[in-house]
Amino acid sequence: MDGSEYPFARLYASVLAALFITLAAVWRVQRAAQGVAPDSSQGRTARRLAWAYAAGALVWWGYAAYTGYGRFLTDAALAQLMSTDTLVSLTLFIGAIAWGAALMLQLVLKLLRNEQQGGSRSRR
């Protein structure tokens, strides 16, 4: 198989890999939000932040997939000319932005959890 029968296969695999990486970041944020007790005001804030992040991450994936891959979906010849390195780089770029935002939000969720557990502790 030389790839001429399925010209979009590598492109679709790259888009799905970017989606998988983005969904893994969303899952990680949702798990971090579960660490805050749900009946407190911090818990409500944590859940809202986690769902807002989920929506934002999926919008980011859609935007990046449309702008990054969109021009190659119009023509099979363009899809075949796209190198594997470009596909991998685009996938990693989309995932890196999603994971960077996830890690920053996890720090905020950790602060909410610490505030809920003991408030601000005295510094010595």
C-alpha cells in the first residue's frame, strides 16, 4: 500500500491524535476539580472552571484543526504532499497548548483545594 488509496488517512490520524491529547488534558482537569469538596463554594467554582476549560479546550482544538488542517482537506493531492513531520508537529502544537492551559488551571484548583482544607496557614 503506497498511500494513494487513502490520501487522507495520515491527516485524519493526526487530527484524531490531537483530539485525544486534548481530551486527555480535559480529563486531567476534571479529575483535579473532583479533589475539591462539591458542597462548598470552592467546589462550585472548581467545577465551573473545569467545565469552562473543557469547552475552551474543545473550541481550541476545533479552531486549530480547522486552520491547521483545513487547507489540506480540500484536495487529495495536497493531503498526499503534507509531510509526516508537519502532521506530527501540528498535533504536538495543539496538544501542548491544551496541556499548558490544563497545568495552569490545575495550580488554581490546587489553591482552591488548599483554601478549602485549611484556609490560609500562618507563615513563620
